[in-house]
Amino acid sequence: MIDEKKRILRIISNLEESYPDAPKTYLKYSNPFEMVMATLLSANTADACVNTITPELFRKYPTPQKMMKASVDDLRDIIRPCGTYNKKSMYLKDASRLLVENFGGKVPRTLRELVTLPGVSRKTANVVLSVIFGINEGVVVDTHVMRVTQRLGLTKQEKNREKTERELMELLPQEQWYVYAKLIGAHGRRTCNARKPRCTGCSVNGLCPSAKLFM
């Protein structure tokens, strides 16, 4: 375990040099409410697609008070280009209503409260807390983080994101929880691609047990 803790910190250090411009999020937003809605929409959907529909969504419904009163049909039409629009249109409306009814229209600052909102998973809550409030209650484990963490040999999980998250929380100091997710996310998008990772020249190939499989 001690060796693994040293290895993961070396991985972070190397990736910090490789991706000094890694953004906190690839989603576009201008306030906490928009961040919650955009992150909710990003489940099983590319961030780039979400960014094409949120400008109209937030122009028409800029507050939870307005979005809770929106017609489901209109919400569905706006978010239709990104798929899974039937369920997510209800999530947008119901999450907005609960923000107003239970939290005075403000985005709560704890994971326990955030996950009470329809459509807000633990991953979504972790993103919102880390990006908006700088609070690390857990590690964001999205598709990229899951894939790269597996390849790095830091987890043996294949599908269970919560178990992977707990393993990472044990390996990493809390102040590094979102730094890891941010850097691994950038690495997964730019280098450690799903189909054909570019291991030659990768800054962590010497720390990755999977590199020899692709080089």
C-alpha cells in the first residue's frame, strides 16, 4: 500500500507537468445552478454535446424557479440532440423544484444533500462540490477516470465506480482527490484513449503496467 501511494503521487506529479492547462471541468456554466444542471445532463453524454444545448436551456430557464415551471415537452425538445432526453427532462424539472422547496433555490454544499436531487449521482455531486465550492468529499470517477485508473493498475474494478472511488480515497490525500480526477480526465481524453492509447511518449508509461500492452 505504501508503494502504491508513492506511485500514485508520482503519476500525479508527471501528469501535472504534461497537462498544466487541464481544466477543472469541460462543461460550460456561469453559476452553481447551471453547473448542477449541466453535470446532470452529462451523464452518459459527451460534455461537448451538453455544451451545445445548455446555452438555449439557460437562456430560457436561468433559475431553478423558472426551470421548475418549464413544460417537460419544451425541456425535452431543447435537450433532445444529446439523447436520453425523456428521463433527463424530468430530472431538470424535478431537481429544480427540490432546489427551491428544500434549499431555498441555492445549491447545497454537501454530498448528502446534493444526491437527494433527482438525476444527481454521487459522481455528479462530487464534480459540483469540487469545481464550484472547492470541497472534496469524494473522488470523481467518470468514464475516463475509470478506464485510466484500471490501466494504471490502481483498481481491479471493471464497472463498480463507488468501489474504485473508495480505493482512490484510501490511496490519495484528500487535497489531491480532485486534482487526480482532473489530471486523469485530461490524460484519458488526450493520450490514454479508449481504443488506441498513445503509450509511446506518455509521461507515465514507466509507472503504468498496461503500457507494454500497447507499445
